[in-house]
Amino acid sequence: MTEVLLVFALAIALGWPLGRYLAAVMRGAPMRGDRAFGWIERPLYRLLGTDPQRGMSWRGYAGAFLLSNAVLGALVWGVLVTQAWLPLNPNGAPNMSWDLALHTAVSFLTNTNQQHYSGQAQLSYLAHMVGIVALQVVTPMMGLALVVATLRGLTGGRNAVARRVPVQAARVVDVGNYWADVVRATLRVLLPLCLLWSVLLTSQGVPATLAGGPVVTPVDASAGMATQKIPLGPVAPMVAVKQLGTNGGGWYGPNSAVPLENPTPLSNLLESLALVLLPVAVVFMVGPLTGRRGFTALVCGSMLAMSVASAGFAVWSESASSTSTDSALMEGKETRFGPAPSALWAALTTQTSNGSVNAMHDSLAPLTGLVALGNMLVNGIWGGIGSGLQQWLVYLLLAVFLAGLMTGRTPELFGRKIEAPEVKLLAALVLLQPLVLLGTTAVTLAVPGLAGTSNPGVHAISQVFYEYTSAFANNGSGFEGLADDSVWWNVTCAALLALGRYPALVLPLLIAAMLACKRQAPEGAGTLRIETPTFGVTLIAVIGILTLLQFMPVLVLGPVADHLSLIAR
């Protein structure tokens, strides 16, 4: 329990100053670090052919985001299907099949890092560094850029320009420069933090080498192996960016449950803290960036309340529930960590769309698995860097609309009315999740041979639903036991990865631009006050209704039935 409290305390204590620095970086105003970073940024801007001071409309911003993703995805897919013929492959990793390479490229492109492969055996060092780690660095900053652009739109844009059209007045809203936002955030925030964390993890014994692993003789001669190759590599840098960038996807297949990737209690604390550090900092960025300090309190208060409730229930489920002592639940757990740190990690990694693990989620107590599923279905408790706050803004807009209807007030946010066009787009985002998750789960379970589950009971439902939920939530964790390296799983999960990422980032930006084009009314006695505890409770209730209740049947058939079957034995 001490580690649980310490992680939350450190995340808030470090997240507050980091959030203020992050706001200064994203504002683009002159800073003390300009001289140190300018010599790197200016050549990059020339290479990209952009002027960092020139703003973009929401269309230009979203178009640049989608274009950069298409180019990077094609390049990484090409590396994965040809890695056996490329350098830096001391362990002889073979080329990936087209479908596995497709899933892997889309997975890391969407800041998900869902793995249908084992990294130490199926990826070369070059593929790891150039393909995987490169995407782990840049894709979280893309999410951050999109949410910053959305916040600019909600507050009227950087430099909105009024223009006249034949029918009505319209505004072209400047939401910032996409390339400048990504470059500045990457160079000034994420990479320095990754360097620091990499050094700290290396000091704890996490490997950081380009040499091939040693060949050793197993201690247990009955294992049937004369020798065993220990896979090493530049593990510490990848672990640093996977944790700090809400990426997940470890160097080793079992992830941070492997002693080489997470060798000591201090490394476990550092990696647990890294799960939430930048997502918390993004929350503290909101006030300085928008100029609304009370808005930060609303965001942080609602997210922290949901986070503490989720983590507390998970720790109770693993440590003190009626199933916590069942010997069947010990398989796949690292006993040197204990139940509380494993449960805390499981809660935080699904709250932040990270997906890394220090214990196999398939071996969690059923109610802990329910917590992990619930966190991913909400996808707005801290969430991924940028994408979590973007999802939270969707819930905020819906809560404002519903609260306005219930109280008889005009639904508006920051003085701008929320009307039918915006609500239709919000409804499309809310309905997309159950349609694709329940649809693909039903088809996979109904057609023999598609699921490839390892459990014939109700746990199989949880395995399949968890895999698709993890893909759509851009989380990446899994209930292992699935034969998921198949054409069906690779293609369907790739589709859900894209559907869970791009509409959820682009449509809120469009909605913000639509609101920015409306005339801003001054706040008065009839204005719905959102920066209050009452509205915060209303917002949390709306989140619960829109996410957890609509999935109640499949949650009852899966983890709840699994829990009841264990206590009935």
C-alpha cells in the first residue's frame, strides 16, 4: 500500500511543474531553452517545409496528422517485412508476414503497442530502434498536439480570422502548427525525460547494449537444453519510452514481468510512476494553456477520483477479495512484486492506455480484470498522452449538453452554444465503440476456429472481448492465452486500432473548430457553471452511464461470471 500512495503522490508532485513547463512549450512563446533546442528544431522545420509561426485551420492540422501517419506507417511496415535482409540483426530475426507486420505497424502507429509477436525473438535491433521505438517517441506527441489544437479551438483559436461569405459570417480558426507542436513536444519534453529514465533504469541493471546476448548453460539440466541464448539489446531506452509515452509493448514478450526488463523494487517504482507522469502533466497543462485555472481543477478532480477508485478496487480484489488466495490465479504473476504493486500496475496501465504489464492480466482475479476492462472502456481516466484528455473532452461536451437539458439552460461551453451538429458528431463517437467491440466479439466467438482461446469456459469471452477492447482503446495489454497471430486477429485488430485512434482525435478537433466559429456570449446568471463539484459528479455519472452500463451484459457474461464460478468451487 505504501507504493500505491507513493506513486500517486509523486505523480501529482512532479506532474504539476511538468504541466506548467509543457504549457509553455506548447504555447510556442520564447523560452530559456530556445538556444539549446533551436539548432535541432530549425533544420527539422526546413526539412518538413514548414514555418513554425504559420498557423493551420483544423482541416490543415488534421490533414498533416493523417499524412504523417500514413507515411510513417508505410515505412515501418516495409522495415518489418524486410528486417531479415537489413543490418543490426545479430539474433537472426526473420521477416514478418504481411498481416503481422500490418498489425504491428498500425499498433505502434496508433500509440497502442499491442503485440502479436515476441519482441526478443521476432524483431531485429534495427526494427526495434528505427520502427518500434521511433513510433513510440513520436506518436504520443501527435496525440498531445491534437488535444492542444482542440483546446485552442475551444477557446477561440490562436489568431482567428474573420471572413465574409455570401450567406453568413464564418471564421477560419487558427489551431496552431501541427509540425511545430510535434517537434517542440518531442525534443523539449519527451526525449529529455526518456534520457533521464533510461539512465535510471540502466543503473538498476536493465540492459542497454547493441551486442548479441550471451549463450549460457542452464542451471537445471532436466530442462532438456544444453545451452540457452539470453536475448539482450538496448532494452533500457525502449522501456523508458514505452512507460513515459503511454506506449507499452516491451522488449521481451512477458514485458516488465521479466527480471531483465524490471529487475528491482526501485525499477518497478520508476516504471509505475512513468505510467502516469506525463498524462497527469497534461492535465496540469490545461489551466496555464487555456487561462482557466478552475478548468484544471475540474479535469484533475474528476480523473483523480476515478483513478483512485479504480486502483483501490483493483488492489482490494488482488489482496483481500474472496478469490485473492485461489492458487489458480498465481500462474503468470511475478511473486517478487506481490499483489498490491501488480494490481496498481494493472490499474494504471489501463487508465493511461499504456498496456505494459508486470503480471499477466489473464492471471488477474476476475474482478481485477473487470477493473482493467472498465478503465479501457472509459478511456478517459488520465488516458494516453493527449488522447485521454481528448476523450475526456468528448464526455465533457456530452455532460454539458445533458446537464443543460435537465436544468432548462442552453447547453454551452466557454460561452459557445452546443447545438445539433456538434451533438450528432459526439453521438457518432459514442456509438462507434459498442458497434465495433460487440460486433467483432460476437463474430469471433460465433465462428469456430477464429477465436483461438485457451479457455473453453466463460473466461474465453473475457479473453476475446479484452483483446478487442484493448485494441480500440489503444491500450495494448491482453488476456494472454489467445492464438492471436492469425490473419483474422491481425486484420480485425488493425482495423479496431485505427477506428479507436483517428476518429477520437480528429472529430473533437472538428467540433472545437465549429464551436470557435460561433459568437461567444458573456457568462451570466443563466450560464451552466461547469467548474464546480456538482458538475464534476454529474460528469463522472455521465461517463459511467455512457461506457460501463452499455457493456454490462458482456461484463456479466465474462469477468463477473468468472468470479462467481471461482467462489462457487
